[in-house]
Amino acid sequence: MASLVCFPFKKERIDVVLKNVRIAAKHSRVSVVLLVAAGKNETYEGIAKEIPAIEQANGKKIILKVQERVGSLRPGKGDGMNSALKIFHDYRPKLQRLHFYDADIESFSPLWISKAEDSADLEYDLVRHYFPRSSTDAQITWQVTRVGFSLLWPHKNIAHIQQPLGGELLMSRRAVKVFLDSPEVMERSDWGIDTMYTFAAVKSGLSINEIYVPQGKLHALYGGLRDLKTMLIECFDAVQTIKKEIIDTNSVHHVQAGEAVPVEVREKIGYDIEKSLELLRENWTTEQETLLKLFPDRIASGLMSARNFPKWGFMDEAAWVNAYRVLLDNFDKDNEDWCELLFKLWVSRVIHYTMRHVLRGYDAALSELNAMVRNVQLSSGKKVIQKRKELVKSSPLIGEPPSPTTSYLSATSEEQIGAGLGLGETPPFHSSIPSV
Ligand code: GDX
Ligand code: MN
């Protein structure tokens, strides 16, 4: 099986990127290494110089290219990854598997490639790496993507993907074809790309295996939460874009068990707490105050009072889920006040979680995050089932409700059965039995 390993990169430490390229080039399962650059900058030039020597030492093809303009949103990592899909697809002789790894990973090893290849040998279409993470890391993954997927599709595999934003994954040729054929994926040129790959994979019924990498992902650090604002907005926007989509497959999804979390990961602090407290006071406008009126009182007055003095008690799990629903209905990514308000709401949520749960230690914090996601799945899933029962009762033509193991579990989104997220019209009852 011929595999290609791709590292998308923008501005990274050249020595780190080259070390990763050498690891990939040396691997027996890899025939081509592809570096997709955001543009021709210093990192690009530094890497270009070293390529002939790496090619020669390993007898492998190393391609360095600047990303194409594929999508229609901010040109970012999505254009980089989607450019790689096209290069992979057109490459001759034909390649079978495409791996992606972030270029800035300092803990990358040949094992990451071998584990993914072993799993692909079992014919999974998509193999996703997942890692132990610090309790203050991954706050877009937990608060935005996992909560959003659980609210919208509580019965589907998508609600159970461990790290739906992870940039480390292997795609079979079949998976690449699915993504190339999906307009939602190809237009996603920004940070929303990871959300779209995950969504498109589940929606099209690709089989997924999540493999555990116990050493964890050590990579370039960011300063405060402010650095994550663009990523937050684009990842939320990606969820909002697909909120009305119906998922009517229940494909294979297997997750390798996790292991004990290394001390370095348990003790790492993911962001600067003091700096982040100040974020709640910055960049207020009267327009943001007006938009806040759309939210429940407790949230609106809580966030307003955080302008004067650090406050976060108002943004517990339930408040965040309520805020999330309002955001799904109203957020507008082209309006800077909405972007800033989403950012502040999320910052207050992250600080609440940190002060209330991270303080109690690593295990308590992680179990809280898992409980939050589970609770969203439970309450949203119950609403889906309740609504179905009501529809069955009110429509004599439909007859008995199907058994819970068939149609309830194949329930698509709350949108489809109109379970009250306020996202649209109540569509007709749909009782097809899923292909499992
Ligand atoms: N070609 C290209 N074009 N590469 C880019 C661009 C771009 O515009 N922007 C970033 N990259 C590269 C970057 O150099 C790195 O290799 C990789 O993409 C990831 O970017 P990084 O700044 O390291 O992001 P971060 O915060 O580490 O996030 C990554 O992990 C998140 C996660 O683990 O959850 C990234 O893969 C996210 O997509 C993912 O959500
Ligand atoms: Mn990184």
C-alpha cells in the first residue's frame, strides 16, 4: 500500500518540521512526503533548501508546494489540507492512503504512522489519532465542537468522536474521494476544515477508528486565549453551517481505549489565566450590549458585570448550553460584535470551568468535561425520543413507534424531528431503518 504523509505548515520552527519530514521519509510504509505551505515565507525557504538531501538519503519523493485557493472562506489550514487531497488524488502511480500531521509537533514518532497504517490495514476508511490532553487545553474541542455535535446529533457517532478537531488523521482513497466530492468540505478553507472532515465522514457512513497515542501531542504553545479567537469563530461557524443537516447513517466507529495520562500532560497549564480574566473587560460596544438581550437574563447580566470585576459564576454548564442554543440561532460571523460576544461568552465559560473544576485536579476536571458532553447527549437525546413519540401519537397513519434500537437511535438531528432547538420547521416523521 503506497502512502503519502502531508504536513500543512504556515510559520513554524524549521528544525521541528524537518525532523518530522525525516521521520516520515524514513518510514517503510511511506512513499511520498508532501509539505503544503501557506505561502513562500522564511519557513518555506528554510525547508526548500534541505529537501534534495532528504530525498537522496531516503530514496523517497518529497514535494513542497504552496497551497491552492480551493475554498471560499478565509484562506487558511483548510485550503492547505484540501490542496493536499487534490495532489494525492492526481498523483501517479496511484497512492492508497493519505496521512496528515501538524508540522509543529515535537513529539512526533514513526509509531504515529505505523499505528495508523495498522488500523487502515483493517480497512477503516478514516483513522484519527487522539491524545491525552491537559485539562485546560482543547477548550474549543470540548466547549464548542463536542457540545455542538452532542446537541445536534445526540444519537449519532459524531457525538462520540473523541477529538473531532484533531489535525492528525489517515484517510483511505475512498475517504479522500468522499471529501473531494463534498462542497461543504471543499469550501472550508479556514480552521473549520477539521469539523467538516469529521462531519462529512460520519454523514457519508465512512468507518472510523480512533487510535490512542499515549505520549501525547507536544507542539508550539500559544499565549492567551485571545490567540484562539479566530479558531473559535471559524470552528463555531462550521457547526452553525451544518446545523440543519440530517445524518441518516450509523457507521462503524471504534475507539481504542485510553491509558494513564503522563505527568507532563496532567500538569501542563494550557493558557494564561490572569491574562484571560482581562479579556472580559475589553472591546465592549453598545451593539454587543444590545445583542446580549437575546440571551437569558442571568447570562446577560453576568457578562455585563464581568466588565467591572472578574466574574464567571454565571457561566456554568447549563448556562453555556443555553447560550449555545441562542448562538446557533443568531450568531453572524460577518458581524464583528457577534464575533467578540461569542469570544467573551466562551472565555467566561473556560474561566468558569477552570476555577470550578480544574482547581479540583486533573481527574475531576476531565470527568466534568465528559459529564458535560454526556448530559447534553442525554437531554437532547430524550427530547428527540419524546418528540418522536408525540408525532407517532398524533399521526394515526404512522402506527407504532419503531423499537428504540432502530429508529430512535437513527434519529437524525433535533432539527429533523423539530425537538425544540428553535432551528427550523418541524419536518415530517421519518422512520427509515438505518443501515448499521
Ligand atoms: N498550509 C497551511 N496553511 N498550514 C497552516 C495554515 C495555513 O493557512 N495555518 C496553520 N497551518 C498549519 C500549522 O503550521 C500547523 O502545522 C498546523 O497547521 C496546525 O496549526 P497550529 O497553529 O499548530 O494549530 P493548533 O492550535 O496547534 O491546532 C491544531 O490542533 C487543533 C486540535 O488539536 O484540536 C490544528 O490542527 C487544529 O486544526 C486543531 O483544531
Ligand atoms: Mn500546534
